[in-house]
Amino acid sequence: IDRAGLFRSIEQAQRDGGHGASSSSPHAHRHLEGLEAHLASIIRFRGGPITLAEFMQECLTHPEFGYYMHRDVFGERGDFVTSPEVSQAFGELMGAWAAWTWESMGKPSTVRIVELGPGRGTLMADLLRGTKNLREFTDAVAVHMVDVSPANRKA
């Protein structure tokens, strides 16, 4: 895929403030700062566009500017609520599915349940609570929770 036609130099974006503005525009001499400057440096280093995945990774997980890196974004005081925070039903159903899948695999002695981005761990807590009476299954489960947020990793 030729993305060359999508590229517009960072220097031009800085000159026009990222709005295609002329030199008489009030945005013409705006300097990039923070995450915007960081993204511009990546694009400049790369010599062209970055993927949406790379853009989102920087926006969400950059150590200084990342959305998830310095505050609790969940719940009433945060920006959004996930379904496990509203009801335990989803986690319990995931537990039933996991136990059924483990059984259909022939009941291996160890099964890893890995949750990426667990936040407060509510989904995993509901899953484990929903399967607590399935002793063979719970004995086989090894839980791994992977989170980029320093605050969530401490919790």
C-alpha cells in the first residue's frame, strides 16, 4: 500500500497549525507541545505516517502523556463505566464459558486465564466467584492480569 500521498511534512503542519492554514492564519505560528510534539517527532523520525495502532498506543500508554497512566479513568469519578462495574453477570457467564472450555479441552492440569487491561479486576473477580464451586477447574486456573497503568498494577 502506497501511503506517500497521505504524508504531509511535520514542518508544514507546524507552519499551518495542522489546519491547512495560510501564513496569515492565527494558527500559522503555533508550536506543538506535549503529546502532539511527541507524535510529530515519531512521524519525523519515521519519515512518514504512523499506523492507527501506533498512534493509539502512544495516546493511551505514553509514560508522561498517556490517558491511562496517571489517573483512575473508571467509575463515577472517571470517564466511563464498563459492564463488569454495572453487573457481575458478564463475569460469571465468562467463568461458566471458561470452565466449559477447560472441560472440553480434556481438563488440563493447568489453564491460564489472561486478562489484558483488567482495570480494577472486577471482571476476573466475578469470573472466579462464579466458578468457586467447580473445585477441579479452580485448582487448574492460573490467573494473569496485564495492565499498562501503574496505578492499576499496584491494586
